[in-house]
Amino acid sequence: MGKKLNAESLKELTSFYREMLLIRRFEEAAAKAYGSGKIGGFCHLYIGQEAVGVGAIAALEDSDQIVSTYRDHGHALARGLDPKALMAELFGKRTGVSKGNGGSMHFFDKEKNFLGGHGIVGGHISLAAGVAYANKYSKTQKVCVCFFGDGAANIGSFHEGLNLAAVWKLPLILICENNHYAMGTPEYRSLTVKDVSIRAVAYNIARDRIEGDEVRKVRDHVKVAVERARRGEGPTLIEVSTYRFRGHSMSDPAKYRTKEEVDEHKARDPLLRARQDIIDGGGKETDLENIEEEIMKIVEESVDFAEKSEEPPPAWLYNHVYAD
Ligand SMILES: Cc1ncc(C[n+]2csc(CCOP(=O)(O)OP(=O)(O)O)c2C)c(N)n1
Ligand SMILES: [Mg+2]
């Protein structure tokens, strides 16, 4: 039995639950559309990891930047990008957030300070260090959060990014979403450290490590790092232990994991956890049912919008490839 919550905490947790449910239902709808051939190309689902993105992004101001991977749907939704424009992007339509030119891996919204969606594993970490450098150089108080996986922590750009962020004390929060697999490779085959955050020691920067099934805990820990960065005390490397419930991408049947292992992690589903904490905290089942209904409507509308939108003209293929 969880704790009773005061009205403010209950409201906050319910709003986090709503955001996580939006990600879950949005991606379930995307998987269905993918299965029926309406979405093409790569499509990596975030299902199971929702508390990481929602918790971490809740610790930020809207003016802070987010740099994500190809597994970017959850981060984009948590940042408040329009589900219609995101679904249309998955469908490759001109109304998509990247005008149908990017697809699943390349969500981007400058106004929302959502700076991608990047397909090259780990390559975006040094880009994020560049964004954090710009924040510092132009004397803003902004911080940049960069999400990446356990596999990305073995890429050169991770080490270059960390080193420069450390040397220049950049306002960068590095969040390693350790879902314990890089495609079909389990972490023990590619990592010699117990957890990725230990690598912070090599660069003399702050580190933290948490379990990723409790959304408010993620928010609280990331907030400490954000405040440290805003005080000018430099970057933090945080490992959040999490798990993806689906395969690496839509084309992966994930045969390298046992059913028992997956079930064990599903028992720690961040949505179930939040749901239970809301009920124990004094929230009502009917409120949760209303949220479910509201989210289903948003998701259905996003699919409808994507289906009805036009394809981009072929000439748009050459847009936004090189600077003018
Ligand atoms: C430089 C590079 N190498 C290989 C790939 C192919 N690839 C795509 S995702 C992936 C696994 C990355 O795993 P991880 O960093 O743990 O992130 P996760 O997919 O688990 O979220 C690989 C090897 C790539 N996109 N870029
Ligand atoms: Mg991984």
C-alpha cells in the first residue's frame, strides 16, 4: 500500500500518468498502423521507458533544449509536441513535424526546443555538448538534456562529448536510458562497468544512478542535475535503469530475451506503478478512466489527421538537407 498524497502531489502525479499514457497509447496506435503498412521505414518504440522521458523533461523549463535518439516519440510527446504532427510525421505526410521528410527517427521542433531525433547511435551526444556550449557562450541560463542508450555509451562521440562538457563545465545533463540491450546485444557483452554513470568518474563530473520505474523519482533526481548545471557547476551523467517491452524496432521479434525476463520487467511497468500510487494516494478510478478516454480520443484524432493529410511533393526531398 502506497502513501496518501496531498492534493498538489496527487494532481502532479496524475498529470505525469496522463503524459505516460499518451505515449503508450500513441505508440500502440503507431505499431498498429505500422503493421498495416501505413508507416514505413524504421520505427523504435519507447513502451516501457515512459517514466524516464516524462520524469526528466518535467524537471526542465520550456526554454531548455532536448536532444534525443531515434527512439524519440516519448521524449517529443513529453515535451508537448503536437500528437497530430507527430503521427503525420510517422505516416510521412507533409503536415508532419518534420514535413514528412524525417519519419520516426527525426522528430524536430525548434519552437519547442526539441532538437531531434538522431539516427546515428551516440553521434548526437557531442551535438548536445555543442548546444550546451552555445547556452554558456551566450550567457543564458538554459540547460540541454541529452538522452541516449547503453549502447551509445560505447561510441567515441559519447567520450568526446563528455570530455568537452567536463573541461568547459557545460550545462549538459546526460541521461543514459539503460534498457540493458543495444539491439540484440546484452549490456554485459559490451560494458565492463557495473553501470554507465561510473564513466563520469573518468571525466571528473557529477554522476547519479536510479531505477526508471517511478516517474517522480526520475524528476527529482534530474532536477538536482539541472540545478547544478544552472549554477554553472557543469554536467551530470545519470544512468536510469529501464526496459523496453517491445523489440528494438518494429522489425525485431526480440528472441534474445526470455518471456520470464520480459514478464519480470512488465511487473514493474511505470504506468501501473503510477496508477497504483494514484489510487493509494486517494485518487479515483473514475478520474483515471476519464483520462484513458481523453487520451484515446487524442490518439484517434492524430491517426485520422495523419491518414487524411497529403503526401509531400517529391521536390521536398531536397529541402532541409543542406543549409541555403
Ligand atoms: C553509429 C551507428 N552504429 C550502429 C547503428 C545501428 N543501431 C541502431 S540502434 C543500435 C543500438 C543502440 O542501442 P542503445 O544505445 O542501447 O539504445 P536503445 O536502442 O537500446 O534505446 C544500433 C547498433 C547506428 N544507427 N549508428
Ligand atoms: Mg539499450
